[in-house]
Amino acid sequence: MSGKLNTSSPVLRRNNDVEQKSSTTATVLSSHTIGWGKFRPKCLQRFCTAKWALFWLCWAGAMQGLIVNGLINVVITTIEKRFGLRSRQTGLVASGYDIASFICLIPVTYFGGRTNSSKSRIIATGLLLLGLGSLVFSIPHFLVGHYRVTAAETNTCSVQTNATNATIFQYDDERNTNGMTNDDYENPVWFAWLFFVAQMLHGAGASPLFTLGVTYIDENVSKKMSSVYLGIYYTMAMMGPAFGYVVGGQLLLVYTDFLYIDSSELGLTSDSKVWIGAWWVGFLIAALLCFLLAISISGYPKVLPGAEKFQQQKNSEAYNDNKTYQGNSFNYTKFKELPLAVAVLLKNPTFFFLNLAGASEGMIIAGFAAFLPKLIENQFSISPVLSALIMGLITIPTGGGGTFLGGYLVKKFDLSCGDIIRLCLIATTIATAFTSCFLLSCPNLDFAGVTIDYHKNQTSEASLNAMQLEDACNANCSCNRDIYDPVCGIDDIMYYSPCFAGCSDESVKNDEIKSYVECECIRHDSILNHTSNFEAVNLICSSKCSRLPYFVMLCFALMLFTFLATMPALSATLRCVYDDQRSFALGIQWIKVRLLGTIPAPMIFGTLIDETCLLWQQQRGDHQSGACLVYENFHMSKYMWLLAFVGKLCSVVFFFAAWWFYIPPKQHVVKSNNSGTNNIADISTIDAMTA
């Protein structure tokens, strides 16, 4: 008898097979369950579904919009005032997000799109970076002393002295334990770099959300429900900025050092020009929420239960010219294969033109997101608060509703890739017609010395360049051009300031509105026709133009059809490439959209809008050193329509080209249909083995 174990025994072989099957089963179960390491409680497994994964990803997308497109846009002017930052410095801060996105998109999507990669873990890591960025963004508040300020303001006509708007800043350094001095505060460069680093963390953290997050959802649901799930995901992402504006706006009503200082003791209200709101609180809350979301999402497995069945049921609709793809996998896993992976995507004309369409749409959306409130405010002579409200009333239902509706239509009619592209083409063509809303221009308000002279005569173009703000009625007032404090006279004419209106006395009407009397530049016959006890008030004159309702309706339709094509375009992008290309394809698409669309859009829109400026703010004697104060409405309307129309026309051409060059894989579809019975049998066998 040999002392060696007889491994060829049938009983031992069966035992080894059982052990191997048990080990494989344990591995499969651990890869399809929620948990962290060995901690995988049974009570959490009820949440291991596509619906719950969508729930957490929706809140992650909403947090990205809340922070980047909501809170930061709300507080940018506040931090400029608080830390003495210039516009070019805050522009550098804003660019940090896009720079980090460029750096991270390719490695995140290339390596995150591999078969064995955990998209949920990468998304969770991104959320940690997003939360860390919000935490860093709030740090400058704790590095400086308390903000104390009082203000004394006089801006009326005074023959003896030069009227000035004196603002006295007083900083309390009692609790400044960081060793900072006033010299440090007066050198705000390092503050700008700290905000820049925070924005780079935001960009790096957000890069997996709309690339790997999209493919994670698409891989774990059926083909029919994919567009609906993605529509819900993008709808929540678009609701994030709305939440950010609401939350950030409310926090700015609270004094920045409310924990230590009672603002009422300083004689300040939120309407004061030197008021600093609690801009930093929202970022601390957002950081905490991001950390909690990261913990929840990191526990999800690489593949949700049942995902294999959905993948087997899906038929590829990728572009196929029988040359680029001949059954080989494009799942490149090595870094040196990156150029080859890019080349494969660029040979796909449908994907290429869909990217160009996304870039042109991104340019329009990004440009008008930044400047449409300004357009509404200037064209229809309304306050910034009302303009923001109108923007919210337009964008929230059109952005959320249009995105969801587009995804629902794809699911409802079970559209193929070619039909989806046609839907995008039809929606974009209709939207192009509604760009005519920007042709609804209103005439400029009468502005003394800018659009009319002080005798209410229309000013010629030559005199517009001269800017005759001085007249005999205010020649002896020694008015300061550095102070822009516009008032509306009782004669329905705007004046640069009470001083330029020749007003020598100020009387407060209530806590918010200031009124002025004894104004030499206001025509006396206008005063006699009114019973008011004031001659000017620090409000914008009401416009007699009644085109605002028509503009809102046409703009609503324009944005509805614009967002209606968003989800179908995304679905077409996912379908026109092969499964192992999807994550990387979305990364390449986002890079093109940013390079050709969202990054140049603000510069293009801003440059053309600046060309319509009639009156620039003066700083230290330079007549064109500050912001634009008065725009020429007709030219602004014409330029905005031109940008919208050309951008939409380019989108129509690109969608048409994507549809025209699309070649469906007919042989692959026929083969899949012929083998449908076997696939069903295989799926049934797999289900039985799993049970």
C-alpha cells in the first residue's frame, strides 16, 4: 500500500469539484451583493437593485450640479468682494473645473471601462474628491478674521465738495489665530489659487459621474428601460443647479460671521452694498453629503444581479462597415493601446458627427446659461431677481421635463439607433425655428447722456461715443464717474446717479428705496404732472415694451425641444459603439464637447455682448476699465439670435450627417434573431444553475 493520497479516486474528485463550485459560488455571490469587504449584511441586499443604484446616482449627479453650477455661480461675486479678487482671478478659478476634467476624463473612462473594473468604486472615489473640493473651497473663510464693515454713503449734488461714496472697511483680527495680517489680506493671489485647487478637485471628482455612471446604469438594465433610467438620471442632474441657486441664495441672507457677530449691531442688512452673506456654509453641507453618498455607492458590486441576462438579450446596433469591426473585441487594457482605441472610435462617422452635434449644442447651452439672464434683464428692463426667477421658470420644466420626455419616447416606441438619430434631427430642426425669440427686441430706456441728451432728444451715434453725462444742470455738482448709482426720474428718464441728475437732497422713502428731491436736471413740467413728493428714486424705470410674455413662450419652446434631444443623443452615442467602447467613448465625447463647445462658448458670447456696450464703468479715470453698464438692445438681440441660429443650424447638419453615414450591423442582427431560441434556452439554464 502506498502512503500517498489517491487523487484519482472518484469520491475525492467529486469532493474537489464540490469545493471548487462552493468557492466559485462564494465569489459570484460576493460580486453581486452590497457590502464593504467581508461586511455584507443580508438586510442591505434588498437595495442591490438597479432602481436603488439609480437612486444614489441621481443624488450624486444632483450634488455635482448643486455645487459646480449652483452654489459657485451664486457666491462668486460675494467671494470677489470678501477676498478682494479681480474678475480675471475668478475666471482662473472657474477654469480649474474644466482643466481637471480634461486631465481625468481619458484615464477614468479608459481604465474604468475595462471588464474587471469596478465603476461603482471609481464613482465613489470621485464623490470623495468632490466633497474634498467643497471642503477646500470653504477653507478661506476660516483663514481670515471676522468681517466687520460700516458704510457711509453720500452721492448727491454738492457744489462745495466732490461727492463720494465712502466705504470704510474694518476687520476684526481678535480671533485670527492663523497669523494673518492685513498685508496678507491685501494680497489675495493665494486665495485665488486655493479656490482654483478646490475647483480642480471638483472637476476630477465629477469626471466619472456622467461617463462611468451612465454606462453603469446602461449595463445593468434592459435595453428598453435604459433610456428611461438615463432620463431620470439626467433630469435629477439638471435639478441640482436649481437646488443650488435656492439654497445658496437663502444662505447669502445670513451674515457671514453669524456665529460670532450680530449683524444688527453693525447696522447692516442683506440689501447693503457691503453685505457679505454666509457663502461658505453651503459648501460644508455639500461636502458632508458627498462623503455620505460615496460610502453608499462604494458598496455596490461591479455587476448587479441579473445584469448578465440583460447583456445577453441585447443586440448590438454599433456602426459596422464590415471593415472596422470583424468580431474582435475592442477591450484594450494596456496604456500603450490607448491610441489604437481612439483611432477605432474616430473611424466611426456616426460617433464623430454625434460628438460635433453635442459640441454645438453644448456651446449654445453653456453660452445662454451664462448670459441669458443678462439678456432678459437688459432687453425688458427688469431687476436681476425677476430675471433669475424667469430663468428658473423656463429652465426647470424644460430641462427636467424635456430630458425625461426624450428618454421616455425612445422607450415608448422602442426606437432603433437610426430612428433615435432621426428624432434628434427633428427636435433640433424645430428648435432652430424657435430661435426667432431672440429677435424680439425692446428699445433702450431713455438714459440721460447715453441714449438721449438731457433735453430728451434722441442722441446721434457720434454723441454716443462721446458720453455726454455732464450738462449745465449738473456742471457745478462735481459728480464722480467712479460711482454708478442709477436713478429713475419722475420724467421716466434714467440718470447715472443722483448727482448727475442734479439732486441736492435725499429723503428715504422706506428701508429699501431711496428718493431724491430738488433735482435740477429733471424737467419741471414732468414734476407738475405728478403728485409725488419726490423727483427721483433709486429704481429702474419701467419699460413700455410688452414683448416679454411672447419671449418667454418662444424661449420655453426653444429650450424644451433642445433638451428633448439630449437623452436620445446620449442613447444614440451608446448604441453606435460596441459595449466595451462605451465608457471610453463617453470620455472622448465629453472632451470634444468641452474643447469645441462649453469652454469657448462664454468667451464667444461675452465678446459679442461687449461689442454692444454703450456705457462702460469708469475706474480711476479710465472710461473703459470696468464692467458694462448700458447695452444697446437691438444689437445684443441680433447677436444672440445669430449665435443661436448658427449653432442650431450646425447641430441640424451634424445630426443629419450622423444619420446619413450610419450603417446598422444587419448581418449581426439577423444572426442574433436566428439564434434567439438558443439564447433563451441558455438564459433559462443559467437561471436554473443560479437557483
